[in-house]
Amino acid sequence: MKITRDLYQGSLTLLTDYYQFTMAYAYWKSGKAEQEAVFSLYFRKNPFQSGFTVAAGLDYVIDYCRNFSFQEPDLRYLLEMRNPDGSPSFETAFIDYLREMEFRCDIDAVEEGEVVFPNMPLVRVKGPLIQCQLLETPLLNLINFQTLIATKAARIVLAAKGDPVLEFGLRRAQGIDGALAASRAAYIGGCSSTSNVMAGKLFGIPVAGTHAHSWIMSFETELEAFEAYAESFPDNTVLLVDTYDTLNGVRNAIQVAEKLKANGKSLKGIRIDSGDLAYFSNKAREMLEKAGLNAVKIVASNDLDEHIITSLKLQEASIDVWGVGTKLVTAYDQPALGAVYKMSAMKDSKGDWQPKIKVSQQSIKINVPGFHNVKRFTLNGKAIGDMIYLEDTASKETVTIIDPIDPTRRKRIQTDQVEAKVLLVPIFRKGQKVYHRPDLHAVRQNTFDRLAQFDKTHKRLTNPHIYPVGLEETLYEVRTNLVLKTKPTEIAD
Ligand SMILES: Nc1ncnc2c1ncn2[C@@H]1O[C@H](COP(=O)(O)OP(=O)(O)OP(=O)(O)O)[C@@H](O)[C@H]1O
Ligand SMILES: O=P(O)(O)OC[C@H]1O[C@H](OP(=O)(O)OP(=O)(O)O)[C@H](O)[C@@H]1O
Ligand SMILES: O=C(O)c1cccnc1
């Protein structure tokens, strides 16, 4: 897929924060640009107070990196940039250096649809410092939003307990790209279809839809509108019943169903978009059953989210299909995932790797140093803990994983009695793509399969049981020693 190129027709290399260029220039001026570094992309808290997060956005990252080059119009723009005093921001020789730049990074990442947790690397970039740095903003932009929406979708799909969830968000999404990326991520999270026709064309997501109130309002009566719609779509008649009076709408839909039956066809569904969805869906179900129309599906929409769906399920509402828009594609209750991208190691002038740490007053903001990876341990197919570890640490029979924020939380794992899977997968080697991307349907299936590995207590929508993710002991020690070495030991007055 060349989604970003198809959509934006050119290089996206300038779609970054200006400070990436100020640093790039300064790295180049001080002779550090080609020095090797490692950066890690991770988040610190699951969104929505969720017990898990679903990774998405890697496909866009791959496109971005494959198109990573400076085109002449971009170079001209950079050359014309000025400091506040009117002097050129960048020397011509730097612009020439950018012109020749070829993407040379190694990238490893968790696959889309993978279930991920705070502090573990989602993407690891190793390569020339300048290239690692320039990737910071676009990688965060691409991973943060899609991961957020895939997670929201997964929660909604879990609440729907196997019923199809139709994504209806385009009209309320954050602009064109927000909508397209959200439709893609919502599908990864488990939605069944999108109403966004362009997302269908670009990504191959199934497209589905009913009709709006305007269709009914364009006729003298609701019954005429239903009949005309059934004539237009005899094989896919879904009627919106709540324009004037929901139960009367159901009666009219039943009349149309009988006509369809006489022609060897059937009414596929009705949609309720207002009022008490439990009451109206149960009444509608009773009326449909009385008319022998047990197979007619009831679609509900109207500001739904995982919590309202859960409540409607508890109320035993007779809803078979859920249409969800605004609260899904805008991640209404948490509009951003806070993933960050931090340097974790750099080669010194002798060519030796040095782990790097950012020390903060807030311990949650201290990153994981070194060339690290993450392993998931499973027992009889169930995930029991994730270990963040330094790649050059020899494997041991027993490991202890230590929560980086609360080191009293620890878990011992007998590695010879469990299965282990390394979660970072090679994506690029020396700038060349080595990863074969699965199609979007396989990614969506991946989400279901991976989520199935987790105990339901971690998937509970409120107050979930915290899944154990920790640092392997050696890494924990490296990190603690680095913090102690870097942090002033005296408490400031
Ligand atoms: N039985 C129910 N239990 C919990 N929430 C419900 C139930 N029925 C509907 N809701 C939710 O309550 C909210 C009702 O919102 P609102 O009052 O705006 O709807 P409405 O009265 O149908 O009006 P509108 O025509 O503006 O959609 C929606 O978010 C809807 O999903
Ligand atoms: O509620 P959402 O989850 O965003 O789902 C999409 C909404 O979009 C349509 O409404 P419309 O734009 O016609 O407005 P209205 O039904 O709120 O009047 C549809 O009837 C849903 O109610
Ligand atoms: O197809 C539908 O029913 C639909 C599409 C977008 C928004 N609301 C409803």
C-alpha cells in the first residue's frame, strides 16, 4: 500500500516539528549526524483507563520510511528559511547533505493488532543519529492516533460481545486524514465495516450503511419512503424507523417486510437512532416476532460507546448490530495517546554503545535505556507476563520482571516451563524493508487472536486487573545505576 503517497502525492519529510531540523542541522554542524543511535517509541499509560492497548499505524510508518527523501521543492523551502534576524537558518552545504540522504535505519516494531502495554517498545529505530531524530515526530503522529483508535474500537467491540460494530464516524472525525486513519484503525480494532466509502476503496474495509432521516422526510409518508427504499434495495433493505414515531415506524417496516416476502425477498433490518434504545429495541423485537420476522436485525445508533453498549447489554436490549461514530473516531473520552520517542543508546567516539537515560523528577518519565526488546511469556496459550530486556543479556532459566514504576511489583517466571515470543519484529534493515505486511483483514484477525490470549480480567472495561510488564533484572540494574549516576543525590533546598 502506498496510502500516504496516494493521498498526499509527495514526500512527507517536512511534516515534522521544526526543532527536528534545528537539531539535525546542529548534529551535522557538530559532526554527530552519522553517529549511531537507538531510539524507542513507547507510551506510559493505557488510554481510557483500559487494561490493554492495541498497536496500529505501522503500515503508515513503513510507507513514510520508504518515501523518506528530500525532494527539490522541500529543499528549496528549507534553504529559504530564515532566523528571526533574517539570516539563513541552514547552510547550503547542509541542504546538499539532505539531498544526498538515503534512509539507512534498522527498524523493529510490534505488529499491528498486537496487544501492548505501558513502557514496552512499540517501535525501535537504530541508525544515524540525524535520521533517528528526524523520524520522531512523524512516527509519533502515525502511531499515537491509530493506536488510540484501535484500542477504543477493541473496547467497543468487546462490549458488543460478538455483535457486529459498524463504524459511522466520518462526519464527526478530525478532518479528512483523521477520518481515514480512524476508519482503518477501527477496523484493526475489530469493527466490521465503515460508512466511509473512500476508506473502503483505499484500505479494502467492507463498506456498509442504511439511510438517513432525510430519505423518509423526502416522502409524504414514512410508509411510502420505506416502500420506495425496499424497491431500490430489495436484497439489502434496512429501514430507519424513528423519524416520527418509532413503534409506528416498526409497524410500517413490518408491512414492507410482508411485501418483500411476497416477492421472495426479506427485510434485513431496522435501525433505531433515538430514544430509550432498550425499550424501543425490545418493543420492536416483540412486534417483529409476532409478525414471524425473527431474522430481522435491529441496528442501534446514537452516541454509543463501550459503556452505553455494556449498559444496554445488561438491560437485555434486543440489539444485534451497533452503529458507532463520534465517540469512536474522536476517542471522545481521551483524545490523545501519550506515546513518546526517546533515545535509549548511542555509540561513543570509540564505537562502544552507551545506554542513555532521561532522568526526571517524575519517575514515570524516566525511560528504559539500552538496546532493548520485549518478550511475551505464555502458558497454555495464555499471556502471563511481558519482559523488557537488553538484547545482549543471556537467557536464564528463571527470570524476575520488575515494574519500572513500582519496583516492589515483581513476578518470577520459569522460562523453561512457558512459551516465549519476541514482540519486536524486523521491519527495515539498513533502510531496506524486510517485513512482509499482512493485509488489513489479517491484521484485524490478529487483534482478535492476540486479545484472546489475555485473561478477561485484563479486558474488563473499568478497573481492569493490571497485566504484569516489567524490566528483566539486568536491565533494571542498568537503569537504576544510570539514574543514580545521573541524578543529583542532594535534595535541593
Ligand atoms: N436504555 C438506555 N440505557 C442507557 N443509555 C441509553 C439508553 N437508551 C439510549 N441511551 C443513550 O442515551 C443517550 C441519549 O441521548 P439523547 O437524549 O441525545 O438522545 P435522544 O433523546 O434520542 O435525542 P436525539 O434525537 O438528539 O438523538 C445516547 O447516548 C444513547 O445512546
Ligand atoms: O451518534 P454517532 O455515534 O456519532 O453515530 C453516527 C450518527 O450519525 C447520524 O446522525 P446525524 O448526523 O443524522 O445526527 P443525529 O441523529 O444526532 O440527529 C446517525 O444517525 C447516528 O446517530
Ligand atoms: O449508514 C448509516 O446508517 C449511517 C452512516 C453514517 C452515520 N450515521 C448512520
